[in-house]
Amino acid sequence: MTDTKPLLRVNARFDHVAEEHLRYIVEHTGMNVSDALKESVAQFYARLRAERAAPFETMQALGLVGAWAGGDPDASESVKQVVADALHRKLGPR
């Protein structure tokens, strides 16, 4: 499936420092200006998404969600019963 949206054409004004940074990137990576700017936008986007990610998304990205085998997959929904059962096993009936 091909993207039918027209390409976004950008005409940007850079100050001297930004221009020098872009020239440095282009010269030291061999990328053309368009690819260097696309990569810069992609990196900024990824950083911003990571900063604003919900806790679940962050834990998922870190590989912490679903990282351990075993256990009760419904424990978070039945935590009171799970704790009560564990205490009953450890301490006996009260």
C-alpha cells in the first residue's frame, strides 16, 4: 500500500549556529540535508514520545511487561484475595 498524501515541503530559516550544526551532520554522516533533517525530527519525536509515555507504555518499551513467566495473570484484579490466600497459607486460619 502506497501513501497517497502529498509530501510536506519545508522551507526553514536557520540561524548561523543551526546552519553550522546541520553542515557538520551532513559532512560527518554523508547524509543529504533532507535525510539529516528527517533523522533529527525522528529522534526528537521519539524522545518526546518517551517523555510523555504512559507508565504502561514505558514499562512495555523497557521489556518489563510480560518479562516474567508464571504467576497469576489476573493477580492485579484479585490482589485482595491473593494476599488473603498467601496470609492464610503462612499463618493458618484465624
